[in-house]
Amino acid sequence: MPNKYSVLAMALTTIIVVRHMMKRYLTLILTLTTFATETTAARDPHIPSNWTEGWVVANDIRMYYWRTGGEKPPMLMLHGYSDDGLCWTAIAKELEDNYDIILPDARGFGLTDPPSQSEPTDIQVQDLASLIKALKLDKPILLGHSMGSSSVAWFSARFPDVPKASILVDPRLVSRTPNESAERNAGVEKRVADILQRNNTSYETLFDGQKARNPHFSFTELHFWVLSKQLYHPNTAYRSANDRPSMSELFAKTSCPTLILKADDQGELREKNKIIAAILKTGKLVHVKDARHSVHRDQPQLFLEALNSFLDNI
């Protein structure tokens, strides 16, 4: 039989082993907790928790997107120059109950692969076609702002049977003059330097500057505007508008219902907008009162009223 000393030794050994196991267990718990906390912290709290993010290879590049999800009609929302997909967050939150909204980052913006310095003019149209195919979207509603509206208009003319409807947010309806185009394509080196400077500017400085210029912008609009400016790639400065069809040419080939939500242009420009919009077979032009180029940021309620009225009737 074991003596009292051997029993005591066995007890002490057992205690040491248990303490060691408990220490390892607690370390594991703390590690997992820390990992979970870090993982949670990595997601921007201003992005709705039910939204999902993903990558897809489209037109030989890796494209990044957010998606609201659900068995609903798909809607692709394309951002303007220097923005990215999440810049549509405020509007997408208002629409997600009725639509499965996809917010892609265009080539060279957000987290999508950058362009080369010599992309063809229609590269974003090609990207859009490939993205729709990769995500297997059936009759998507296409909405685009500025640069994104140009892609939507060109895509809708080239592939008239694909979109269920198109929404163009402050597209350039009246083409640039040759001198304006030449000026735009000059000074690439300066634009590259300006982009890098923005990339390296702090969140606080960008936020405060934009808020001072646009005090009516919501926090959500300001927040994602700032983040996008820290991400877009300098090679996007090489984008060219040469050989891009005019809106008059594109509208003549467009058959899907189309809504144009324009800035509150006045005078001769407003009248020219009306003439060009009238080329659409099934189109509607709305000059949104008191809105500038960022129509959805300047007048979100008027923007949504006009948009929902159109969507209800397609």
C-alpha cells in the first residue's frame, strides 16, 4: 500500500498537472477572444452587419464587392471617379429591403485590382459585362454616378437586352469640346501626384475638409468618401475619354427604361440636356432641385423620391 508520502506526492503532481492544463485552457480562451475581437474590429461598424463582401475574377482582374443579399431583384450600383462601392452605403440602406444590391469597386478603386496606364476606353464596360456574368445576375437594374453612369449608358447601348433598367446619376449629356477634352487629358503627372497626396492624407484632415465644403453631407457619406480617397490608385489618372461615344449615340441604341437624375443645371445647358434625353425610347429626365454633381449626397430625399417612383413603374 502506498504510504502517506507517496499519496501526498501523487496529489501534488495531480494539482500541478491540473493547474498546467487550466493555464493552457485559459490561454487558449484568451487567444480566441482576442482573435475574435480583432476580427470584429476589422469590419467597419458603419457597414450593416447583414451585408457580405466578396471577390470575383472578372475580365482578368480581381474585383471586390459588397452585397446586401436576399431573393430580390438584383441592382448593381456603380460609383463615380475617386469613390468606391461603399460610397453608396447611405442610399443602399434605403433600398435593400426591396433589392439585392451589389456595390462593386471599379478597376483601380477601393480594393479592386489597379489598371495599367494604357487601358482601352471601354475597359469598365468590359469589366461590367464580365462581373454580371461572373455573379450570374439575371436582368439586373444598373445604376451609376458620374464615371459609373458613363459605364452604365455604354453597357446598356452595347447589351440592350441585359439590363432591366438603367439609372444615370448626373451623367455628362453634352459632350466636351475638343479643347476641353485636350485639357482633360493633359497634366497626367500632376493628377498622379494629387492622387498620391490624397492617399497619404489623414482621415481627420480629409473628413474636416470635405465637411467644411459640404456641411450638408451626412456622416455616412463623409465617412466612406474619405476612405475611398485613401484607396484609389494613381494609375486611374491615365483614364482617357478619347473615342468614347456621345450620349446621343448611346441613347439611340438603348431600349431599356432609363432614368436620368441630373444636377439642377440651368439655362442653355438644361435645354440641351432635355434634347439629348429625348432621344431615349423609354426615358425620363429629372433635374433634381438644388442638386450639384453628387445628386444623391446633395439632395438624398429628392433623389430617393424620384428613384423609387421610377422603380415602382418598371
